[in-house]
Amino acid sequence: MVCAVGVNAATNISVNKTALNDYGNFEIDSIIIFQINITNIGTENITEINVTDTYNETYLIYNNSLPPYNSSGTGEINWTLISFPFPSPLQPTNTTLLFVNFTAIANGSSNNYINVTATNGIIIANSPGSYQITIGGGGGPPGGGGDNWNDGLNQWQSSIVSPYLIKNEARLLNFSIYRQAGDDSCLKNLTITYPSSGFTFNDYTSSSIDPSNYTWTTDSNSIIWTATGDDFFCGSGPEYFIINVTSTADYGNGIFTVSGYSNESTSNDEINLTFFTTTTFSYSGMVYDINNAVLEGAVASLTVLSFGNSGDIAVGTFTDTTDENGIFNITDIPGLNVSLEEDEGPGGPGGEGNIFYRLSAAQYNDTPTNHYAMYVGPSLPEIPENELRSDWGLNNASIHLRPAVTFYIRVEGRDYKSGPSDEAKNNESLCNQTSGCSDEAFNWTNIGFNYGLKDKKMGFPVSSDSSSSITERYFAAPSDRNYSLMVFPEASFPIYIDFTSIETKCNTTGYDISTTGVNATCTITQGTYFINATITADQNITPLTGYINQTSGEFDELWIVPYMLGGGNMLFDQDTLPFNMGQMRRWPTNVTAYDDSYNKSTGEYSVYLPATEAHSDIMLMAFAKKDDNYYHDLYKLSLDGKSLGISELNFTLNPLISGTSKTIASNNISAQWNQTTVVNTTAVQFQLV
């Protein structure tokens, strides 16, 4: 991604250019789709915007763009954007955008350049930038196995990019939609449904899909994209669907429903995506260097997040660079119009418990790339809006920087997400009904992942990102702390790596801090402590058997639930692993011999669990019900080297205190990963003071 910003306060633009389907490297004949967002961040209307995209014809062929270009030349495309998608003029805070579609034709590395000029009729702002692409050398978008299998829309990867609407203002919402489907599976249609009251659709849509492959219509509070042929949204995606909407609803969160019919199905599949209706505010403060002098050129940022049972929601990251007086002023931050009175607290009026903010600052030595942080601010947890903005909280914060460690993390492993290769599925020695698919049936490649870096002593995240399609990441933290890194690879299981005594271990030649499944060094370079780590997501799906001891008689209910165990041995209710994991490498699935099994009469059980190459922790919880009594036991498994460490485990149940009815849900791999209630038990509610 490339970001560039103009310099005049009155006429000022920011430009964001992203390759929507960049998974690390492209292959020859790959489609490369660029999205260019141009935002008016000045104080005056912009009456004309001119865009020039320059590309190397040795590596790329231009296919099409949305909107169509106004003129072109050798390796150059030009647009005059004065009314797309907003009528002229482009008002402050509004964004215009375009899509450019190329085909890769030769191996190599090349820059795609963008130059944008904007004017209010008097002052001209200019904003250049570039995006580097690599063609050849592996990678490429995740495919779907090369056939027409279809397991519906992917709730876990799909999202709304920057999921907020400023109340009473028209804004573009960008829906990033993934499917669980093969390359030959296509959709008949896709529908986005917005809330029935408090919302207005402003008669504008666009998509990363070629417009010749669909038409769009509206129906009540829905926008429908309908295929005009057989090439509408084929494979796993992502594809992007953009709509222009205005919210007049109350401040807080809401739901957009995305649904679609595939060519292989007569039933509709749908997912729900969360968004927020917000106001905006500004946040100011000062940054000081390690000598307590005001620091010019530091980057202050606010990461805006929401937390829920379906996972973290990244609302956005908002930044500003300090001036010669060390002052930053971050603007246009989404908020929920909260009360700033101290006695309101989180969760009070205004719904401020729904959005949280993490404040940070860093000084980089490779601006504007901002990979190598020399100094960073202290690690802070996410806090609610009233605590951030109030005088009794962090309003007008003073941030004192300290030496930093920069992490450069990559994950590689088997491409379980795409399934076994076509060749493997037709090779009995690689894939068969008896033993499933061997490791060699899945391509070895770079794996997209999300992550959370936690301070081991404090226990809270100091850096995180919930998007899972990125295959390499840079992030920074204070170098004098110990950290636990939790990595969530696509279509695999969580991995945990501890980084301790960083300042002691790192040296100028590179200190080897590798562990099982992790190839890592720590070096003092580029003015920072630098940890360079490649993590393997490889695993075995391994059976575990044993007995759940009981008194005489048969259990009414019996279940073992594996939980992901986070850094600091923290366990969260929603972090259940799926069950029937013995099906994960079956092709096709639903060979019931590989499902988990329980004998309620004898207490004998057999379950399948992931044994990761790199370190991971699982908490096994045994639940049982007999008559009106509930029972429980637990056991922690620490895994590495693709081994559980044990093959048999017996549980001894203890009675639970009678309390509130409690259900536990998990995803069933044998039923296309559908969520199912697996345990009915009892729990006691309490307050932690």
C-alpha cells in the first residue's frame, strides 16, 4: 500500500493506493487490481482532480478501469475526476476513488506510479507515490482447488474496510467479501442489505469485478448485483463491493447482511458484518525524545477497535506527524458522541463500550516506509472514548519515547485454505478415503495471518492486526519488555512465540533466537533492535483417546471442548477450536469414521487435535451431565514438533456448583464448519473489582 499526502492546508489531499489482490507475489497471467482512494483533507472544496497512472509495459498490460480513463499514452493512463462518485466539488472529508485492472505478462519487479493533482481553482496540491509489485517467485492469490466446490460466504475473513458512517454524511463503504469455494464456483448474485430505518442509499455502487459481468438493482433496503454470464465472483476472492450510503441512525453499531446464491446451490448463504454510526473528533498531544526534548517528525497514531464474540473489528488507524514543537493533531477520528464525565465510565450513555482506542507514537529512520522504528512510546492498552478524551484520562497526552524493537514476521506452511491440488485429488497415493490427504497434497507457500503482540507481564496487546490476507508484517514495541506473540495463520491453528531479554540477546552480527518451528534472529541494525522471524504453520491432525471417569450409570451428555490458550494462559469464551478435526484433510469430507466419538456408557472417547510444529497451547475441557448434575475437568496441552506429547489422557470429573445455564458453541467441520451448540452446562456469574 502506498499513502501520500498533499502539503497545503486549504487544498490538501491524501492518496491511498492498494493492490486489492496482492498476496505477496503475482504470477504471469495474474489479474492485478489497484484501488486508488483520494480524500479531501483540506478545508476548501476541490473543483478538479487529475490522476496519472504510469506502468511498465514490459510487465503489465492494461485491461480496464472504473471509471473509464479520459486519455492514455505509452505506459500511461489519465483521468479527470471531477464528479466521481460525488458531484463536483469534492467537499472536505469526502473521498473519490478509481479501480485499475492489469494483467501480469512477464516475471520481474516493477513499480506502478501514481500522481494526483487537485485544485480549488487557485491553489494546486500535488501528491505522488508508487506501489511495487513482484511477478513470479511464488505466492499468488488463494485459489479454491480448481473445481466447483462451494461452502458459502466466509464470515471470518469478510469485512467492511473502515466500517463506520459519519452521521448525516454520505460515505463510501467498501465490503471485502471472501468465499469458501473452488475456482470454478461462481455466484448468480450477491446482495447487501442495510438496516430498514435510518439509512439512505445514494444511488452509487462499484466493484472490483468487471462491470460487464453484472448488473445492479435495488429493492427496498437492498442492493443486488446479478450475474450477466458465468464469470461473476468466481473462486474464494476477495472481491470488493462499494456502496454510497448515509446514516441518520443513533450512534452505535449495526449490521449489514451480505447474501449470495452460487451456481451450485439453490439455497441462499448469508453473513452479517458490523458497522458503526459515528461522529468524529480530533485528538492532540506532544511527543518527546529519549532526552525529554520535543520531537519533530514522530508519527502519533490511534488504532480504533471494537471487540465482540465474532472477533476483533478494525475500525481504522488514524495518524499525524509532529511539528517542530513536537505537537500532533489527529483529526477525523470516529467516535460515539460519548459523555466525558468521569462517573459515566465505559458502557455508559452513548455506547462508548463498543469502540476502544490504542494510542502510540514512534520515530522511524526510513520515512515514509515506516518499517524500522528507532523509538516508540510506552505500551498502552485499548481504552474507551471517554477515558481517551477526558481531562481525567489521556486528553492532551505527553508521550515520551524509548528505544524500540522492530519485528518482521512471515508465516509459511501448507495451503490448507485452498485444499489439495487438482493433481493430488486424482492421485490415490496422495489423497484417498482411507487415510485422507498427505502433506504433499497441499502446496507449501506464504500464509496470510493476523497477530497479537502482548506484554507478558501486563497481559494486554501492544500491537495487533485482525486482517488475515497479509503475508508479512512490520510492527514495533519498547525493547525493554518481554513479549508473547500470538499468530493466527489462515486455515491453520494459533501459534505462540515468546521474545524475552531482547536488549541482552541482540547484537550487530545477529543472535539466533530460533525455536522449534521458528527461524529467527535478533540484530542491532537500522538504528533499532530488529527481530527477523519466519514461522511455520505446519501441523499434524492427531487422535487423542482415553476415558472420562464416572460413577455407575450412563452419562446423559458427554463432550470434550478444546480451547485456544492465549499468552499469559488467558482463555476466552469464544476461543473454542472446531470439532471433528479428523475431517480436515479428507477430500471429500464427511467420512464419519474420522469424526470425534464418545461412549456415554463407558466414558471412552476419541477426538482429533492439531499438533503444530511451532509452539501452541490448548486447554482441554471435559463436560458431562448426568440427571440434573453437571461435571467438569480440564487439562493443558503444550505442543510443538507436530506432536501432542501424549496419545492417551484420562479425565476425572468433579461436580460443578449449580448456577446459571450456560451453552458452549463450536464449529463442526463435518457440517461445512457450521456453528453448533455442543455443551449445555452450568456457570456462576461474578464481578471482578
